[in-house]
Amino acid sequence: MDGRGPGVGREVVVTVENEQSHVIEREMRAEMRAEREMRAESEREQDEGRERRDREMGVERSRGSRE
């Protein structure tokens, strides 16, 4: 025996495994958050492009209707 008592080594292993799973879980959440942010940014850019196009077409339509 190493003097630590029964089960101490097992507790250390379980603690390390739990910590590793928490680290992996945090990394996965961070990746998911980054993906959501990238999708949101892409959607904003698409919305801005549509709005810009609609404004430009609206200006062209009004110009065309006056002529």
C-alpha cells in the first residue's frame, strides 16, 4: 500500500476524466457558439444586401416610372 488509503487513486482518475469531459464540453459549446455567430453574421450580410438591392431597385423603379 502507498499510504493514501483505499479508493484514493480511483478518485483521482475519475476527477481527471470528469475534468477532461468538461473541457471537451466547453470546447464543443465554444465551437457551436462560433458557428451560430458566423451564421448570424452571414444572415445579416444577406439581409443588408437585399435591403441595399431593394433600395437601388426602388430608386431605379421610381426613376423609370417618371420617364
